[in-house]
Amino acid sequence: MTSLVPAAQSGSTPVLAEGLEAYVELMRAGARDPADTLSAQRLRSDASAAELQCPQPRDMQTFTTFIVCEGQEIAVKVYRLGGRIRRPAICYFHGGGFTFGSIESFDAVAAGLAEDTGAVVASVQYRRLPENSYRSAQEDCYAALVWLQEHADDLRVDPSRIAVAGDSVGALLATISAAMARDRGGPPLVCQLLLYGAFAMQPGRSAYAKSRDPLLTPERIDSFIGVYRKQSDPNFYPAPLDLKDLTGLPPAIILAAEHDPLREEALEYAERLRESGVRVEVSVASGMIHGFLRARKMSPAADRHMIDLARRARAYLDIGAER
């Protein structure tokens, strides 16, 4: 397995938006010998998460609870601004290549979504690979989405205003959760927020080999795709670009990044959604790399993209709001 944050190839680093250099250096500083155990790499990632956390509003309430499932529990970290009103909700799935990432290490993104949209955000600790199957991870995400609707009263959530969101492989999980909700008669969704998503999971794409992203290198992409394909189920939902039927999915807001090797597949997926009659909004963040919203503490440009994403999301989340 590759190290948590491999070094960029010499001379390949592109010109980055303001503040991203500090983020890249922070991620590299946290990297360790690839011989480290997976447990050690995850521990270090969670332990360093505080360096990415932004100050939260004084009335932001956060707590971690657990979804009871047969044979397991699913941890969910909930973010909610104060007040007794019923708010919209976002079921959020973190990134990390299915192998890394957690509700702790992606706190900055989940908290930002809650603060800037005003929605209750439920950040889900789905089972990770390689010790679990991809299907287990996906079923956890869908179970959390159903749980969010079922406990709308407890969470003071409006069950008619629920969205899914995810970044990187979390966007894949959000997309498939939306398809599962459509196919299983699950919670109706007002929109999907798909942030620099992994929509292909196909090895050998030319965009991967030509990556100039200082953190998401070709080797790292190959590692994550290899784990996913080894642990995937051919009889279960495939990656979004391989879904045969995209009709009936909720509107999608897709945010891509200029220097992200996954940008190409995000644009491909957006086009497929349009062809299927799904409303899509797409933007490509200039000067940005994969995972850039985690850099909002040190990058004013990244923070502005979070604010703009929230503004567009509110157009869907606020429909039918109680006045």
C-alpha cells in the first residue's frame, strides 16, 4: 500500500490557488513510511485533524451517536446550528480512497457544510476497505440515510428536505445512495452535492497517468482503485459512470478542481446525468487540487468555494421550508 500522502513527482507541481501550498505541506508533513501499519496511518490522520479544523459558530452543536444495525454499529457525527426550528439535512460521506478518511479527519468539510448551509449534517463512519467489502461501506451509507429520515423528529430535521453529499470516494457513495433510495423506495432527496468525485474507478485512464496534483499521484490512484476493485461485488451497484440507468436521480451540484486528475470523469458524469434528464450544475475550481475543501482554514480561496457551494445547495434545501 502507498503511503498516506506520497510526495509529488519532481517538477510536476502546478501553480496553486492562494493558501494551498500550506495545505500541501501540512499533508506531506503528516506522511509516514509506507511500511507503517494501516492502523498507524489512520491514527496519525485522525490525530492531526485539529490542524484543519476551523473555529465553529458558538451555537454549533456537535455530538457523535450510533446507528444500531445487525451485528454492528455505525458511528455518525451530527452538526447542528442552534434554535428549535426544523432544518434541512445533509447525509455526508467522507473521502479517503475507501481506505483512509474518517468522521474525525474530514470534520472541516462536514462542519463547513453545516455552518454555511444551515442544514443539520450527519457525517457517517462507514466501514472501510480493505478489512471490509465495498458493499459493506455502501450499505452503511444507505442505512445512515434511512436513519436520518427515520429520526427526523429527534434531530429537528425536515424529512422532505434531505440531501446527500460526499467528496472523492464519498461522492461515489453519495451517488449510489441516491440510486439505492430511488430503487428501494427510500428517502426522497432534494439534491446531491458531489465534490471532486471518484466516478469511474477504472484503472489506466490517461488523466490518472498525467496527474499533476501534488497529493493525488498516479500511484496513489492506482492503489485506491486496486483496493476497491478487489473488494467490489459484480452483482452490486457499479461505480457511477458504469450505472446503466441514471434517470430519476435528484439534481446534482458537481464541484471539480482544475488540477485534480478526477476532473475529467466529473465532467463525463455530469454529461451523462444531463442526457438522462437530471438537472446538473457544474463548476471547476481554478487553481485547486483534489480534496481542496479540507484546506479552507488556510486557503481563503477554498473557503470561498465552500460558501458558494452552500449558496447553491440552499436553493434546493430551502424549497418548502417552514416560514
